[in-house]
Amino acid sequence: MDKISIIIPVYNVEPYIRKCLDSVIGQTHKNLEILLINDGSSDAGGKICDEYAAGDSRLKVFHQANGGLSAALNVGLSNFTGDYLGFVDSDDWIEPDMFETLYKSAKKENVPVSVVGYFKDTDSESMAMTNKLNIPDGVISVRNMLLYPLKRDDYLGFCSYVWNKLYSAGIIRSSGIKFDEKIRYGMDVIFYYSLVLSAKCTCTYTNKQMYHYFQRSAAISKTKSVSTKSDILTAYKSIEKLMDNSDYSDISYWARGFYCHHAIVVAEIAHEADDIYTFRKMQSEIKQHLDDYIKTNEYSHDKMERVYRILNEKV
């Protein structure tokens, strides 16, 4: 069977890393290369990686000074040798046959990307992320690969995260795409859209939840830092530009609508922090993209109520 390389960035996840590694090592697809990039952890995470590598020759550990998530991921991209590539976050875990399922689906349909569903997990529950609309079996077009993550209300189980997918090594290497090391939050979204548009990717989707996305309170996705959250605005501006300069410019308004969604999130954080400058700036951004937001969310009363509440807020 083809070799699957799996990149796992590691940073201060000592309480979670063993569960993650056990789930990856125990995959039913055995021909694996597991690249652990210890990004300057100050806890015992790096030592745990070395411990696991000593007992399994499929593991390779890279230790480096802290450079951020994108830098760690790029070390993996520069060193993997497999025929296919996957990603797992070090505080998450996966079902035993996830990579076998992804691999068989990609081979069956002869496509460069394969996708499965996922769970959102907390300490107390596991929530299956399900699609409201059906994703058909067979090959998914480039256009739908671009649209599904932006139509999140309808296709919540697809997403543009890198970790519920398997990629042909050929498209990764030929594209030369890396993660943007200037961005702390949203770099995976830029990577996904850059790859799909560059390689004109098609994919297949398995409607089964197989990845466990753990929601810990210290995760970057949970931060209420305006600076960090603003990175996602940069990411979606990049996506809008990529789509505008592609054969799919007619659907770039979906990226602008999603940009507006994140501007709303940043506005709410700024308002809570009494950051008047950022709040007013986000109000201006929302107004600029309001038509696209309405166009992509016109049937959601709650979302319309939310956006107008922010626009009418006096500070």
C-alpha cells in the first residue's frame, strides 16, 4: 500500500499528546510516516515524542525553537516522503480507520483529495458535525470544493481545515504551497484554497465522522484576542483575491460574505474589550461587505439581527 505521511505539530500539549499519538499509531493503514514537529514546547511534550519514536520507527521527531504553528507545519512539508499526506493536530485524535477510509476513497475515485466528516469534542461531550444538505457520492468538482466550506450552514461537516483530509503528495510538491508564517489563525484556510485553485483539485467525501476536533479552552480558536482573531480577516481577504483572479470569480462573493462574518466576530470581541477603535473599524468593514453578507445569509433571521445590532451600536 502507498505510504501516508502524517504531519503533527506539537506545542505544549503534554496532557493530550499521548491520546493523539496512540490514535495515529493504531491506524489500520500501517504504511505510515509520522512527522512530529516539536515547536519549542516548554512542557514534556517533546520528550513524549522522543519516547514514542524510540518504540516505533515510523515516527520522526523534529525539535526546533518556537516559531509558530505555520513554521512547524512547513517543517513537515519540507521533510515528508510519502505518496499521500495528512495532518493531525496534537490535541486531537482520530478513529482507527480514518486514513484507510480516506486512502481507499481517493484511490477508488482517482482524485487527489479525500475528505471525511468530524466531531467537535469537549471534556463532556462529542458532537457530530453534520451537513444539512447532502454531498453526493463520487467526484466533487473544483467549484464545490470552493463553495462547501463557505456554505458552512449547509455543509458543516466538510470545512476548509486541513486535518480531515488526505492529499496526493504530487499536488503538494508540484504546487510548492506553504503555510503563511505571518498568520497565527486561519493559515489552514489559505493553504486549502491556494491548493484547490492551484492544482484544480477535485475530491471525494465520506459522510462519516472520523476526526475528533478537541475544543480546549486554551486553543487559539477560543482566544478573544483582537490581534489574533484579526488574522482570519487577512486570510479571507487573501481567499477573495485568489478567487477573483481565478476561473471562479463569479462565486467570490461567498468569500466576502464569510469575511463579513469574521468582522462581526472581531467587532463583538472589541466591543466587549471597550476597544472603540477596532469596533468602529469593524463596523466600517461590515458596511462595506454588507450586501455580500445579506446575499449569503438572507434566510437566517438570527444572523441578520446580529449584524444590524452591531451596525446600530453607538460607541
